[in-house]
Amino acid sequence: MADEQAIEVQEALEAPERGSAEELLDAGARAPIDAMRHSAAHVMAEAVLALFPEAKLGIGPAIENGFYYDFDLPRPLTPDDLAAIEARMRESVAAAHPFVRREVPFAEARALVAAAGQPYKVEILDDLAARATAAGDPPPATSFYEHGPFRDLCTGPHVATTAEIGPFRLLAVAGAYWRGDEKRPMLQRIYGTVWGTEEELEAFLWRREEAKKRDHRKLGVRLDLFSFHDVSPGAAFWHPKGWRLYTTLRDAMRELQARRGYDEIYTPPLVHQKLWEQSGHWDHYRDNMFLVEAEEQTFSLKPMNCPESSFIYRSRLRSYRDLPLRLAEYGVLHRNELSGVLSGLTRVRHFVTDDAHIFVRPDQIAAEIEGLMGEIRESYSWFGLTPTLTFGTRPDEALGDPAVWEETEAIMRAELERSGLEYRVKPKDGAFYAPKIDIQITDALGREWQTATIQVDRVMLPERFDLWYIDETGRQQRPVAIHRAIYGSLERFIGVLTEHFAGAFPLWCAPVQAVVIPIADRHLDPARELAAVLRGHGLRVEVDASGGRMQNKIRVAQEQKVPYMLVLGDREVTARTAAPRTRAGEQQPAEGWEALAERLATESAARRPE
RNA sequence: GCCGACAUAGCUCAGCGGUAGAGCAGCUGUUUCGUAAACAGCAGGUCCUCGGUUCAAAUCCGAGUGUCGGCUCCA
């Protein structure tokens, strides 16, 4: 059942560059990097005020990699403005203004910011006062930080002088609602990055460039995997190569699921309104659903599979002996995401998840989770990824008996421990109907993505859809419904993999596993024969029949990131061999066709990440 | 949805009031080549859509569509 959080494949948090230098001190300045970044925000505000005296200041915190500051300005900023602001900032840094802290009584502080014509700052203070009053406290003491001509309401801390701000760069300007509230004014947010050393700044900018190069939206076009068209925003058109990748990933998961005792089902994508009323989506999720009218009835494209799987569960009487019942479904889902948030494959309106609903008896929860951990560990090893886990516990407004929650959470926690995988706990971060384990992966550029999720639901599906089974004493019992996905959305997973591997997919899932390269046209027929031999072993092979030179064919295959290039010239044709070259540039000794086919097929079947 | 930017050949981009351009890819021909680009020629466009300004619009203005950067980080 579940609301939007059920299988939250869409909510991946892209958190660029975690860890690294964040908490490090700059050796020279001895200032924590956050103080440096926050100080840079002040310096930027100083520069903006110098250029736009009428600017109203929002907030300007340190963030991952840098800082931002929000401004209410008379006109939109241009890239030229950014350059001008950055130039003024450098002057301020060169002037080495000391940061001076001043403690100021509340009333005086309020008068100061009001006199300065800073309504957002006044609002911040009024909020603080209101909160203090609500807690029965007197208005809080406040502090200002000053440097040179600039003064800002601020708790600090800051570096000693503006000269201690490390190498920085302004990055972008973007709209941001005041306090993240779409009903409040839209401010202009300027993002910047600051680092302790020039090398770190360069490294950051390099990673940023590299991330741009690896962007799956660009690689998807270059590798001919998929395309997007305005006739269906937020939905990929899969080209033959992309679809090969897609089906290969899906079929690998199907193979694993078959081994693990899953059954696969398929339920209709178009479902009557009344189901959504029963599930609760009609009240809570309608805005995100695509509605379709037919004969004065309202249907919706399903945003998730859960409710319909309950029909299959209830299609016959279930015995305790039938459980666990593992129903996997590659259902086609549609969610009407706001047009502004769509982004390549990672934020789409149409997608498919490797979804499953597992119905178990309460005494089977632990064993099932243990099994799921194994599934996750195995499938992520295909890509050389090590998942990290996040355990979300009971939120404040949760459905169901707190005692049952506690019991479930205890079981899950024990299994997390046993799994040996790294995990963190986010208290109260569970779905409102189920504690959950979210799975994150960190890609080759250190970016973290959320993919899979496991939710142990003892309320929503079981109760709301009135599911039960007959126990050994003949009584009706509620099953537990475990919602789980491992890849999450295939679309998104492919987007993440594309960026992780920079398009150089492991052999086992590469859309084209080998290209046969005839040196001259007289080698074309043998090349086709070789390709047939390889295809006979289930390999995905192409022949480069273009009129180009061998060097050019290698270059093309190299750019297409094909794992193996099999060169065929006079020597090889005579000997019925081929000379393999890997995309890493390694030249391997010529090998007989059959032996080569067997070797590559074995390598492929092993599903190794390379 | 909201703020800003962008939309020119299959791809990457130039042109920014006066006859639509390049590189790559494609096609044709020549070359038949030994591990990351042979040579030559040809073809390729409602300059996103609709409306407006102008003698004249890819270019300026407005609306629409799509794409991109953001809209969580609370002095």
C-alpha cells in the first residue's frame, strides 16, 4: 500500500562529494573549513551590497563544498554580475578585514536590522523571539559579526580575518524561495565553493567537470542508449542498445529472484479511482497521479504497485504453509512529477522498479530480512558497489501499535548487525506505516545515491486491504508485507551506473560486448562468421563493416566503450583466430574462435564488475 | 508549479536586423590498410511553435512547449 514513500525510488538524494575535506582544518589558517565557508558567504554579501545597496539579505550558511547566500535583488543576476561580485570579494579578502563579534541585546539588534532595511533579518529575529516566548524564555541574546564595511546578524563562528578565507569560486545563481516556502518570495541564491588549499579547489572543480562529462544524459546520446522527446516529457525512449542494457539488468535480477523463490506477477497500469480511495492515495497522492476519464469513470495510471498486489494475495485463501509468498513485479509506474524537477533518467514520470511484496508470518520477518540482505549484497557486487544502509525508525505520526513497531524495529536492527554491512540510524525517518532500511551506494565520484529500500509493513497493506492467512490452529492471522526494491527504478539505476562507469559498463551488461574489426574488406565474411560463433554463445556482438581503416574502427569502438575489440586480418583468418584488444588498451594474444567465445561467455556469466 | 538561463544540420557549436555556417557523423568515390581519426566530393535546415515589431527577423518583443541550474542545508 503505502503512500509516496512506499518504494521511494524517486527520492534519491544526490549528495555530491561527501566526506573528504569537510571537517579538515586548513593547515595554514587553522580554521575549520565551515567557518571559512560561512565567512566567504559574509564577504559575498558585502560584495553584493556594494553593487546593489538596495539588496535585502536572506540567509547565507556554509554547505557541503562551499556556501550560498540568498538575496532579494531589483533585477536578475547575470554571469557578468557573478564575475563582478567575485572580483569585489577578492578585494575584501586582500584587505584582510578582521571579523569582529559583537553581542547585542535583542531589542537593540532588532532596531539595528530594521534600521538597515533588512526585513528578512527582522523576521528571523521575530521568529527567534516567538520561539523563546513559547518556551517561556526571555528573548535570546543575539550577536553580530562585522568585517570591514559589512555587518550581519550571525552566531558565527568565523575565521579571524577575511584573508584566512581559502581559495574560492562563485559557481551559480539560482532561484530559491525564502525559507523554502513556495508561498514566500523567490530570492536569488548565489552558490560558491571554498577550500582550504588551491589543490583542493582544483580537485573539486575537476570532479565537477568530470561529473559533467559523465552526465548520463550526454553519455546516453553518445552511446545511443536512449533519448527524450517533448511528446513525453519525463519518459525515456529506449534505443536498441539502451534496451539491451535494461533487459540485461532486469533479467539478472529475474534470475536471482527465481533462485530465491520469487514469483513474478503483472498487474494493470490503469486502475479505477476506487482502489486509490481505499489505499489512501486519493487523499494524499492525487496530485502526483495521472488521471484518465473513460465513460464517466475516473482511472489513474498507477504510481506504485502495492495495492494491486493485494488482489493477487487475496485471490485465494492463504495458509501459513504458503508463506513467505514473494511476488515480484516489474510494473510500469507513472508519477506526475512537477515539470521543473524532471531530470534525465534520475527524475522521471514513467519508470519501472524491480519491486516485490513479500508476505510473511511475523515469525519469518528476521529470516526474510536476512535473505534480502544477501540479495542486496550479491546484486550490488555485480557492479562492484558496496551498499551502505540507513535505518529509519518510527516517525511521530505513525500508524499502528507502538509496541508492534518496537518489536519490528528490534528484529530489523538485529539483522542489520548480523549483515556486517555499514549502517546508520535515522530516528523517526521511517515511513508512516513501516520502519525502513534504505540502501545507498557511492559512485566513482564519491556521490551518494539512494537506490533500494526495504519496508516492513504490518499495518497498511495487511490491515487496509484486509489480508489474512489461516494459521496452524485454524485462526485468521495478519501477514506482514515487506515492500522491497533492490535496483529501485531501472531507469534511475541505469542513470547512476552510466555515471559510475562513465559509460564503460562491465562486460556482463555492456550493450555491445565485443566488436569484430576486419582489417580489410576481404576479412568481412570471416568477421561475420566469428560474430555468429560468439552470438551462438549468447554474446552481444557487432561487426564493424564500415569502409574505414582499422585504426578508425578501434577508435570508434573505444569511444563506444566496447569491452572487447576483436581484430581480424590475414594472419587471424588463416589461423581461424582473432586478436582481442580490451578497451583498457591491452592487446591479448590471438585466440581460436571457439576458445575465445567460451572464455568471453564464461567471463560474462560471472557478472563481475571488472 | 516557481525563479533564471538556454533551444540553429543526427551530434558539438558559430552567426545576434540584410541570401544559413563550421567540425564530427552520414552518403558516394578512391584507398584495403596491423591496434585511438586515410583522402576527395556530395548531401543535409519550418534557425522549437505561434503571434507581434520592422521595408526586412535565426537575430528584437510577447505567449506556449521542451531542456538545463536551482527551489532540503535555517542568523
